[in-house]
Amino acid sequence: MIDEALEHLIKGIVDHPSDVVVSEKNGRRGLTYEVRVHPEDIGKVIGRAGRTAKALRTVASALARRPIRVDLLEADE
Amino acid sequence: MSEKSLIARLEEEGDRGADYLEALLDIADLPGDIDIDVENDRAALAIVGGELTHLIGDEGQVLEALQELTRMAVQRETGERSRLMLDIEGFRAKKKDELRALAESTAEEVKKSGVSVALKPMNAFERKVIHDAIGELGLSSESEGEEPERYIVVLPA
């Protein structure tokens, strides 16, 4: 559910929604969601001083009811 | 866009924001009704569901984050910056009442003593409520300090 929620939240704010891919990783740092966006959208999803990235993490953690990591990456060319 | 009336534009903002949030509630399987309104020249959305307190968070940080994302989603659709306000389970409405009461007691204290009083640091929404209330009470106030420690000083008339 968190991956779907993140995908929806991010698709709604970027210019290239069809390039948004979210994958779930359960690693040693706990539950992490890896988000790939079009290179032109990376600035938008991070935001000024990381504000948007923080908002995404805050909402995703609230939905998961525990702290989770969200990694924002540029999609491979 | 400029031909459209302000109200029509704000209603459209509210509709777009509500669509974004409604889809999120569906994905998370959370029940909630979204009320769309226009208040003080801003689109205002209020979600009431009964079990959404985790979407408010301590001190409302989750609510602020959701509002920020909703504004961005609206801006992408309309091409214009949005100042939409979001409330969940009446959190902001209740907070406003508390802040107005604080403004009243502080104004009384300042009027009596003639000395300015500094309040604790508050976020932009909280400061706006205090500034508006202090103005209505016939005093003036200023914000000082840097975010997130920015705070209001209530000044004697």
C-alpha cells in the first residue's frame, strides 16, 4: 500500500508521471522505498532544502505507522 | 486563467486538491469525506473520517506535509501557485480557537503592563492566526527569528 501511495503522491506533482517507479526494499536499514523519477523531475521531488522529500517521507511514514526511508533517484537513461 | 473569477479559480483548486487526496485515502483504505470550501480568498479542504489522526501527526507535521504536496499537485494542474489550506479531523479549527484565546490573554497582559510580550516559536499558520487576532484586538505584532524558531512579539499600542 505504501508503494502505491508514494507512487500516487509523486505522480501528481511531477511533469513525467509515467516515468515514476517505486520499489520496496527490506534491507539492514529497515524498510526503504526506492523512487525513480525522470531526471527533469528530480529537483521537484526533492524540493528547496529537501522540503518535498521530507514531506513525502513524513506522509509515507504516517501511512505505514512507523518511520520508513524514501530514497529519491533519477531513472536510468 | 485571468478571465476566470477568483472564486471559480479557487473552486477549481479545491476540486483538484480533493481529487488528489481522495485517491490517496482510497489507496490507504481510509474512510474520509472531503469538504471543499473557499475561505479568506483561499481554497479550503477539510477531511473528516474519524480515524485519521495519524494523518495529522504530532503538532500537525503530517498535515503540513500533506498540504504541501496537495498544493504542488494543484499547481501542476492549474499552472498557478496554490495557497490551499487543508484541515483534517478539525485540527486546524481547534488550533485556531486555542491560538485566538492565547492572543486575547496576551493582548490583555500587554495592554495592562505596557510591555511587549514574546510568544513561543510557531509555524506560519499559527503566526498568521495570532497576527490577525492581535490586529483585531487593536494591538500590533511582529515576527522575529528564523524558521523554525520564528516567534511573535506582541507590542503595546
